[in-house]
Amino acid sequence: MKYSSIFTKFLFPFYYRVLKKSKVVEKVNDANARLLWDQKKLKEYQWQQLTNLLNFCWNNVPYYKRVWQEAGITSIEQINNLDKFAKLPILTKQDVMAHYNELIPECNKASNIKKSTGGSTGQPFHFELNVASHEARLAIAWRGYREVGAGLGTKTVYLWGASLGKVSFLRRTKESLYHRFFNNYMLNSFEMNQNNIHQYIEKINNIKPDAIVSYVNPLVELAKYIIAHNIKMHKPNTIVTGAEALYEHQRELIEKAFNCHVHNTYGCREFMLISSECEKQKGLHINIDQLVVETINEKRETIANESGDIVITDLTNYGMPLIRYLNGDCATLTNDTCDCGNPLPMMNSVDGRKLDIIKCPNGQLIPGELFPHMFKDFSWIYIFQVVQEQLDEIEIKLVLKEQEQNPDFSAIESIINEYAAESLTIKFNIVDDIPLTPSGKRRVTVCKI
């Protein structure tokens, strides 16, 4: 019996039911079972979940009751279909930061899980969720990966970002045991450069994974090196990409290097997995049993079949409900259905996520994802942007929180120097604001060379 079968039938249930006292196993089984429903039943389920959440927010979340009343809502029963739901006010990151405590229901405050993200817009962001929501997110993510052959217990290499700064021996040991138990092999994409890229290739060939999960750009660099040096690679059964937009030329390059299909996913830290490709690779299936996903135009009208700003509602987060939350990305939703048999509706493309790579004189490339991953841990930074106009230097623009008078940049320099091998001059520039682009976004990394 393969390890993945032993894991899913025995080890995984034992770990979560007995050791963790968690309902994750039940949520995984329920999520998988819902893929056997037709789309009509899924949408009915989504609406019931949404109705429950709206009623809860009206009665327990002061921010929503106040804002909805200001918008003319006198009773939550007025919101009796998705068209009326789409008229509710948008929630922005700025709204969450300005009204943080007002968004947390008193009944869940003590047991919430606290999360943070640097965000692709360069503004460190904090939010919370309840335990049941965290479990539901894990189930949805594992379901999406399972659909393309990277399910629980599958021997998988993760070419992904690791914890930055010093990590205690105990934490490092616990993480290592957890990953090996799940049959995952972690390779730190932030440390990969032209000097050690061959070591990453050797590790993948030695591990012989059935699946690879990776950021897009590190995998593209790996594929270029493999093709340029005519290296024979172990052929995994599947590759799953995330965290960045995947373009068709990149997909073709990766598939040529590894001789297997590449499947794209889309998610963000506030919601985890939002949508993912199936074997057909004709778009991304939206997890409507977990989320309500909309796209809006500049007038904040809901649209389909054209690119718009993504607005998301998490149907399970009762710890800090995010209702019609503008996450800063753009996508194109479609009314098409997929002939793969999966009833989840489709997202045609993700159009608005791309972080510039920072280049070093020694040939090393620093992925843009390093910076939001790093800056989220510095609570005194309000907004940031990394700009490169010459090969041996970067400028870090920072908007500080008011209470920070004498910032210490040494920890930031230390982390960047570790990945740049001391090859970059780092200049810090304290500014009052970092302007948005004409499209209303703020670029985290800007490479002009």
C-alpha cells in the first residue's frame, strides 16, 4: 500500500482526531463530497451559508450593522438574493485597519487565530479567524490539490518561501517532523540563486517527488536552467503553482523542463485557496462552497467576462467576518462550465498579481514575494516599496506608523543581505506616502533594470 493511502486512511485521521482534537478530517470528507453535487445544489448551499453569516453579522458585528444601516438597510431580511447582497458596501484593507476591534464579535474574540500578511500592495495587514474557519480552509486547499494529483500524503517537493530571520531549534524541529509526516519536502525558494540552483535540481532528482508545489518565478528560473544545461529531470506526476500569476509561456517552459502538466492556483492569505485549475487547464474552479467571489468595475458594479477588481466573502469566518472584501487583485470571471465534471464555476484568469524580481550583481534573483513575507513581521512599518534602478543598489521606501521615531533597519538589512550575499547597497527612505498606480494599485517591488 502506498504511503499516501496509509496516510489518508490511518495517519491523517489519527493526527487530527486523536492528537489535535480537530474536525479537519470531517471537513475534508465533506468538502470532497460536495464535488459530487450539481452546481444548482452548490449555489443553494452557498446562499444558505451566506444567509447564516449575514444574520450573525447583523446581530454580533457592530461594524456591519452600523455601515449597513447607513446604506439604508433596516432589516437583514432585505438581503434576500445575491443581487441585493451585491449592493452592500465594499470592505477595504483600510476599513479593517481603521475599525479592527469593531469587526470582531465579542463571542469569538478569546478563541480567534491571529494572522498577518505583507500583502502584494505593500501594506502590512492583520486579521483574525475562528478555528472552524481555519479547518475549513485547510480542507478546501487539500481538495484543490487532490484534484490535480497532489493530495494528502503525496510525496511532494515545496519550492516555497520559508520563515525569515532566526528560527528556534524547537520550531525548526517541529516543522521538519510535520512536513515529513505529511510526506512534504521543503526547499526554500528565497535562498535559490544562480550559484546554488544546481543543488536544488539535484535535491529534486534525489527526492523523486510525485508532485511539485512552487511559486511561479523560482520554478521558471529552475526550468530555464534545466533546459539551458540539457539536464535530465525526474518526471513528477503533477506541478502546482501559486502566489504569482502564471502566464502561458511560463507554463510551456516549465512543462518542457519537467515533462508534466502544470496547474495554476489562486489564493491569498486572508482566504487561502480561492480557485484552482483541474486537469483540463481551461480556467480555475472557484470554491463557492467556501466563498462568494465577485468582480466589480470602477463604478463598483458587479461584472463578468471582463477583468475587474476581486471582492470576496468568506462563508466560514465568524471570528472576523470579511464581507465583500476588496483584496487588491483583478480577475476575469466567466459563466462557462468545465467539461471535467467538477461543478464549481470558473474563473477565466487572474490578471493582477505580479511582483518584480530584484536582481543582484552576482546573478542572484530575489523574488518579489520575499519582501511582503519579511515586512509583515515589522509592526512599525505602515507601507513599503522596494525600488531598483541600478544593479548594485535598492531603495526601500517606508511609511512608518506615527509612534515609531527611531526605526532600527539592521534586522531588515540582515535578512536582505543574507539572500543578496552582501552584493546590494540598501538605502532606506522614510516618506509620507507611496502613490498608487493609475489602476489604483501600489507596487511592492519595482525593478527598472
